[in-house]
Amino acid sequence: MLQWATWQAAALGIVLIVAVALLVIWWRQQNYRWALVLAACLLLAPAMSLWSSVAFEVAPYRAGCDGVCPGQRGAPIATHRCDSAGCEFRPATFALNSLVYLALFLAWAGVVQALLRQIGGESHPAAAGRFFLAAALLVAPLALSPLFLPPPQAHVRGDPQRVAINAQREAYMYDDAAPLPVVRLALEDVRPRLDEQPGLRVCLRIYSYFYLPIGFMYLDMTPEGVHSNNGGVLPRDGSCWQ
């Protein structure tokens, strides 16, 4: 997840506005339906930004912090800042996050159009080929993006980071208990085990395809923090600390 100073956010906003303007000019030159494409992207961008604030959440965490570190929601730019009292919506960063999605949608739609033009002809097979190619190019990146782009997670340092890395290596021991395929894990927190045994408990947020959040995985680590000797999967409304 990206965090920005005021001047950095302003600079990024200017860059994104220029990029969107150039993409709109390109679309006007390439397709007489450019206004429909722009309208669709303008609707999808804030919707995706809103969805990211639901799907991507970093709860306030303790590992590596003096007290409790604040959490965030939204990606790739945080749209909310979270603490023990709740989450505060930030309209400026929500707008910036929406601009990121708007630029991505306009650019990717241009890629899709360029590829579809390679399938010429007005025959039924050609039309069917264009339809399935367009569907694949639109759906596949969303479905498979967790394989390539990590979701936001707690930023820890030192020994908790080492233990968390070892825990993620052993997540395969428990992922068969998840209701859907486990595609990506994001660190939630690292705290002492609940059973009063020596060692730490690592909590991981589970994502499936389309970045669908499906619950949490907890792993109780040995005192050395190298292996897990207990663990499991919890639903989305569960807690690793109860």
C-alpha cells in the first residue's frame, strides 16, 4: 500500500490527470465511441476504488510498533486511515486512488481494442473470436492479479518480520481448510501465542482469485520462530486473537 506526503500526492495527481487527458485524446482519434468508453471508465474507476476499500484492509497492528500502528483500507493508495476508534475516510486520497484506476482502465481498454483489431473480418467465427478475446482480456487480469501483485499488509521489521516470513512458507499446511483456493496471503499481525506456550502467533489475511478476501489463517510458531506446530483457517468475521 502506498503512503504519500501532501506534495507527493499533489505531484502524482498532476501526472495522473495529464495521463488521463492524453489517453482521452488518443481514444478520440481511434474510436468514434470514445465518449462511451470514457463514461464507462469514469463509472468503473470510483466503483473500483470503493471496492478496494472493502477488499483491502490492514487492521491496526502491534508487531514492530511502540504501541499500536495505524491501519489502512484501500489500494493501491489508502482511502481510509484506521485506528482503535475506527476508520476515517479520506476524500482526497480516494479521488487519487480513483484516478489511478481511471488511467489503468483507459490504458487497458486501449490494449484490448488494439488486439481486437488484429482479428479482422465480419464472419461469425471472427466476431465470436473477438468476443471471447475481449472477455478473456478483461476478466483474466482481474482474476489473476493476486498472483503477481501483493495486497497491502502490515509493515513489520526485525524478528517479527523473520517469523512472519517463515509462517508464510508453512501456510501450505493449512490452506486446504480455506473455502476457496488460497492465491495470496497478507500479514495481519504477529503477537504472542494464545495458549501461553513460548513462541509467536502469526495472523495472515487470505485472498483468493479477484482479490476476494475469504478469511484469516493463524499459525502458532515454535519458540525459534522457524516452524508452525499449530494453525488453522478462520472466516472473515473471525479473529486470530480470540
